Amino acid sequence: MLTCAISAAAAMLAAMGHLAGAFGFAAAAALLLLWAARSVTGHWSALAVLFVGFFALYGLSGPLNVIAGAPLADIFAFPYRTTDYLQQQSLATLGLALGFSAFSLRSAVRAPQHTDATAGCASPANAPDALGIPFSTALLCLGLASAFEIVTFLRVGGLPALALGKAVYQSRASDLSMSLPSIELASFGFGLAAMWFAENSSRQDRIDRLRRAGLILLFALPVLGVALALGRRGPLFGWALVWIVGRSIYKPFRTIPPRLVLAAVALVTASGVLFAGRATLAFGVATGDWAPFLNTVTDAPRVIEAINPAGSEFGATFGNFSEYAMRANESPRLGDTYVAGLSTLIPQVLYPGQKPRTITYEFRDTFFPTEAARGAIASTGFSSIMEAYMNFRDAGVVLVYVVVGVVLLLTEQLRVAGPYSALFYLQLIPITQVFHRSELSLPLGVACLSLFLVLVVRGAALVLALLTAGTSLSPRGGLHA
């Protein structure tokens, strides 16, 4: 309730034009909301905590940059509508806090001290393989993801296409018929492998862990290599989060361990270096000429600028809203962008007629037409806050984020509902990042595909149980290792 009061005060200060005060209250509300998410879930590795962390990073890094006197990317017009944006950011914080409060009044979602899957892990002889599937299944998923990526790589033109960079490569890939979900399948494989390590860590020695980690990297090498060469920070960061949360899925972080802080610093630094050099990285991989890349990543001011979140897609959330608030002249759209987005989840063969264009590309073509010339999927991204605002204005931002807050805590229960629910929970982790810079249909599409993959693996495990004579079933429906 304190978060609600402070975020409401931030919104009022922003409405009155008090920039510094509005930002200070908005930042305080975001920090309180982060603590509230940790308190209501009971640990730091919760999906809700990650969501709020990225919500604050995407929401506040851009305004902080402007207050400090640094501009956003050149593509966004000046003067920025900073107080207008902070008002909506604060209303979204208010909505999330109200959603958390509404859920907490009806149900406690604290994770228990242990689950059935880990209750026997103190004794290696009794520790079950809770998923009921072997480690090779994770390798199979990673191998398929790599095979899919190789097929895509060849179809778009191989090394010459790679040398043209991320925008051209991904645009060509998006234009392919029957595109293959290599990124999602890789995330699934990393999640399976992380859960296997979490379930079997007490039965492994150091050599066995290193051997299995080497196999994971070997099977994932092609899909990892292409993502690195193109500088695709989103998938790489998402896979890292899936691995970190998956390794702690049964023993979540109730305090923040130093190794987690070091991992976060390493990820942010590596992400900045990758962002600074990705325009030349693919060229180096494709041609063997590494001089441009090395010149870029050894330019300290450029790397430091790239590490600054507001200089990348984190600042685009604010930049997009500022551009819309400055130039748009339309009445509330009353939910039509959500309806159009949901149509993308329906296969084309089942959809009558032509699907409507999603709001991300409608927004791009209206406000940033030069991005369309760079590639079919090139854009400045989007903003979930902006989508709520363009549909329902101020009240809509609060109401949409109330629903999001409730859904986040409902989703948290998946962690302790069973091994396959926990596996699905892991696949939702990347959504905590992409939600804030996309329209609603993108995270919904990831969730639907992840659910389908979990059901496939669950079905395969059941078939294996029926076909394997003399195999005892574990209490949770899995197979003993």
C-alpha cells in the first residue's frame, strides 16, 4: 500500500510538470515494488521479481538519462515528453502494486522450504529424476534447435547474409515460409538441462558436471554461434536467465548470493560489449576480417556508452512513448491493438482472410519509416505501457497492469505445482524482459509455444513409461533414474 501511495504521488507530480520530484518518487515506488514482489513470493529468483526488475530498468533508465543531460538515440525527436511518460510509468507501478495486493489478500504464494522433487536429495540413493526424462532429452532439444538454426542459416544465404548484419539476416529469416522455432527450442533445452542439474547435483562429481556442461555447449554451439555473431542479446540474455533460475528451481534464492551479483555484472558487461560491436561482429565471422570488430570493442568510451541501458533498447520504451505523445493525434483505440495482436496466434490456414497488421509495425511505419527500409522486422520495438495508453489512456494503464500483477502471482504457483509446471514456468522467464518492449501478442505467443513444447515432452514421457516394461513410476509421474 505504501508503493501505491508513492506511485500515485509520482503520477501527480508528473502531471504537474515536476520532473525531478516525479522521477524520485517513481524510482522509490519501483524499488518498493521490487521488495514487495520478493516479499510476497518469498525469494529473489521469482518470475514476478524479475518482471519488476526489468519493468524498472526499461521504465526509468531513459528518463534518468535525460535528467542527467544525455540524449536518447538520434532516432527519437527532442524535446522528449519526459513528465508525460513518467506519469504513465507511475500509473503502471500503481497497477502492479494493486494487483499484488489483490492477489495477496486471497492467497499466499510463498514457496515452501522444499518440494517433493528435492525432499530426498540429501540422500543420493533416493533422489528421483523428477521430470522422468533422461539428460539426453535436453541434448536432443538443443541439437534440434541447432539443426533448425543451420537450416535457416542456409536458407537465408549463409555467410554472405550473415555478413550483412542482424537486421538483414533476421528480416530474411522472417520472410521464410515454415520458419523453425530454434530460439524457443534452445530455451527449452537449456531449461531441461538446468532442471536436470538441479535435481541431480547431489549425485554428480566435478568431472561429471564438466562433461555434461561440455555436451550442452557442443549441442547448442550452432544456435549459440549464430546468436553471438548477430549480437542477439535478447535470446542470449533469456537463455542465461533460464539457466540461472532453472539451477535454483527447487532451492530459490531467499537472499542475494554474491555469485548472483557477479553473474549479473558479467552479463551486463558482456551485453554492452556485444551491443557495441555487433555491427562488425557478423562481418568478422563471415569474412575473417576482425579488425573492425576489435577496433570497436577496444574503444572504451563506446563500450561504456553501450553498457548504459538508455542507449539501447531499454531507452526505446521511453523514446517510443515520447514520439507517440508528441506526434499522435488519435482517439483511444479501445482495445483494437490487443485484438489484432491475438490474431497472430491463429495459424494462417485457420484464419479467414488477411490478418490485420500488428501495432508494432503499424507504429514503425507511421513514426519511423526509415526503419522499414532497413529490413522487414527492423524497428525501434514497442512499449507495453504505450499500448495500454493508446487503447484506454490513463485509467487503462492502471487496469491493464492490475491484471498483469495478478497474473504474475498466479504464474508463480507453477514453480511448486509439479515438475512439468516448473518447466513451463522456466520458459516464461524470457517474457519478463521482452514484455516491456513489445506488444502483448509477442509474450503471449512465446507462452503458447512453450506450453505446446511442455505438453509434447510430457506426452513423450508418458509414452516412454508405457513402453518401458518393468520401470517403476515415481510418485509425481516421472521415472526413477
